[in-house]
Amino acid sequence: MSIAESFNDNNYGRRINDFVLGVSYGLTANSSTSTYYQYDFMARILTTRTGGSDGGITVTPFSQLDAESLEHLRNRLVELNGKPPPLSPTLNKPQRGLNP
């Protein structure tokens, strides 16, 4: 089982619209707070927020995320009848080398 499949094994997500997949974690016997993720494949950003009183929203560009996980999540959105654009073939590749 790949990293993406094991990470997302019990969190299949739901289709928000054709371009956005929502995934949530939490609300278990050991956790009173949920974390909500929205993967926007059109804007190429991940929005993260918590359901607890600490609140706050974090926005992360896809270029900072694992390409394998994004591919798995995009495929899940397609399974849910979403129509996300293809992932960029240069996703997560630096624009230039480490030594300019």
C-alpha cells in the first residue's frame, strides 16, 4: 500500500464541487476537535481549518504538498464525479537547482 493510500485509508472525502475535495479528521473518543481539509484542484491550494475554539485557517499551495498524495486525492474526486483539471507535470519540482 502506498503512502497516499495508507494516509487516506479511512478518510475518503466528499465532493464539495467539481474542483474541490473535502476531507475531515477527528471527532473520536480521544479527540474533541476536528480538522477540515479542502483540496482545491482549480486554485491548486489546500485550505486547512480546525473545528475547535483555537480556530484559524491555513492555506498551502500544492507545490508544497506530496505529489503522490495529491494524485490519490484527485483520483478520489474523479471517482465522486468531480471534474478537476490534470495535475501539473512539474508539480513539486524546483524552478532551478539548489545552487543558482
